[in-house]
Amino acid sequence: MDTNVQKRRENKKSLRIKVISLGNAEVGKSCIIKRYCEKRFVPKYLATIGIDYGVTKVQVRDREIKVNIFDMAGHPFFYEVRNEFYKDSQGVILVYDVGLRESFDALDSWLTEMKQEMGSQANMESIIFVVCANKVDLTKRRVVDESEGRLWAESRGFQYFETSAQSGEGISEMFQAFFSSITDMCENGGKRPNPEVSIGFTKEQADTIRRIRSSKDSWDMLGVKPGATREEVNKAYRKLAVLLHPDKCVAPGSEDAFKAVVNARTSLLKNIK
Ligand code: GTP
Ligand code: MG
């Protein structure tokens, strides 16, 4: 065979990518990577100092992928070291601890830091993000449930995984899906698929579920003023019911949100003449 043709085929088959891990200190970023690469778990906390770097090879379909993993330190102290390493990443593993709400709430600020550091040429559409809801083995201390985490991830077009670096749950599934999506993206000219098309629910549905979750009482949940009339309550209810009915809405948490809206309406109507 012509050596140039052979070389081109080999080039198509091998791929070199860069991935980074992001999330608050102590959520388990290094342990997730260690579980995947070394098949072991270290219970003692050894904070990453600035950044750890490793290389691994994986096979996706007919391609061999050389993966450069940059495992970031989550501690704010290491910001100056970290910020050099955001550029040219094809994949990001976003991690939070299901037992620490602040680590979940911090995901937005991690995305903000990343955008800032990548500068004006930042093209977040050319990066695959996966979200790890980690430490699911510690069920008793869990405070962020699956639908809340899934909604945050999927409404941004990110894949969501429940993981435990301790037991290994979800780890290889997460990495397989992650590397396979990165390969798809590279083969698709470096663009990830449009989330609106692939996730099957709208931003309005996701925002409404989040608003319902954080509402302070039944009036607030239905989005009416305290003292509203039966007609106003029913009108608000019908609008939400159409938006969130489980037959129509596949967004994570829609069923619970729908039930909460039904209960809020029932309790309000009981007290309105
Ligand atoms: P920084 O490097 O400081 O940003 O932290 P990190 O996110 O890399 O956390 P690391 O992987 O070092 O883990 C922090 C602590 O959580 C360690 O004591 C781990 O043993 C523990 N840990 C990590 N993942 C899990 C898990 O899935 N389950 C349990 N039970 N503990 C975990
Ligand atoms: Mg670490």
C-alpha cells in the first residue's frame, strides 16, 4: 500500500486529547481518576498541589485515543497554578460531592472561572462536559438528590453520572461515555451536538422545576400573590400542569414538581372562599 495512504489511515485512527477535572477541593476528583487508571481507592485525603498530570490510552471503536489528563486542585489557593491549564481542553469532568451542597452550588462558578481563563476565543461548544455526582456510597449524608443534579447537567447539554470512587460505581461508564462523546465531537468537526435537540426538554421546563423546588410556600410555587382568587390560582395551575405534566415533560424532577403543584393548588383552594 502507498505509504501516504497508510499514514493517513493511521492518523484517522489515533487521536490525542486533553481533559481536565474541575470542582471544589475534596470532592473526589483525583480519586475518580485513580479509580479509573489504577483501579484502586485511597481513603486518606491527599490534596492535589496545583495540578497532577497523567497520560493514558483508551480504545474507542476503531480509534486509539491518547488522553492527557490534567487533574486540577480545587482549593482557591491554587488558582494561579490552575488557570494556565484550561486552554485547549476537549473534555471537562465536573465533580461535586452529593453530601456537600456548596460543592454542587459551586459548579456554576467553576464554569465561570474556566470561561474567564480561556479568554475571548473561548469556545465552550467545542468541549464535552460530564458531571459526576460523587460519593454516592455515603447515602446517609446525601443532600443533593439525583434529579436536582441531573437537571443542572442535562439542561446545559452535559451528561450526568452518579459515581463513587470508593466502590467504583459509575466510574467506567462515565469515562467510556466521556471518551466516546469526545471522539464523536472530533469526528463531527469539533462541535458538540445541540443540547436543545438531544435532551428533549426546554429551558423553560428546567427553570420552572428549579423555581418550584426553591419556592417558599404554595402561593410562591404557583407564582401568584398571597390572597389571589380561585380563578387566578386555577389559571396559574393549568399553565404549570401543561408545562410539567409527566406525559409531556421528560426533564429530571418533573414528576415531583408536578405533584407539588397539584398539592399546592389543593391546599390553596381549601382556604379560598
Ligand atoms: P483536591 O485535590 O484538593 O481538589 O481534592 P480532590 O477533589 O482531588 O479530592 P480527592 O480525590 O483527593 O478526595 C478527597 C477525599 O474524599 C479523600 O479522603 C477520598 O478518600 C474521599 N473520597 C473521594 N471519592 C470518594 C467516594 O466516592 N466515596 C467516599 N466515601 N469517599 C471518597
Ligand atoms: Mg485532587
